[in-house]
Amino acid sequence: MTAVVKKEKKQAGTKCNPEASLQKDIWDFAHPVLNDLKSYLAMFD
């Protein structure tokens, strides 16, 4: 394997897993774009 492929595999292993996505604050559920979806889902509550 080339060094580039090894580096890409290492990055994919560390950045493309559920634990990594939950560590960062990337989820913004208070964003106004989601208001319509929240209203729709509230009908089923």
C-alpha cells in the first residue's frame, strides 16, 4: 500500500465512526430550518 492509502484508511477509521460524530458538536437541533420538521413530528406526540 502507498502512504496515501494508509493515511486515508487511518483518517476514515478515526473520523467516520459514530463515536467521533457524537464527540463533536455538529448536531444543531435548534436550527430554524428544522422548525417545519419539528411541527410535523409534534403531531404524532
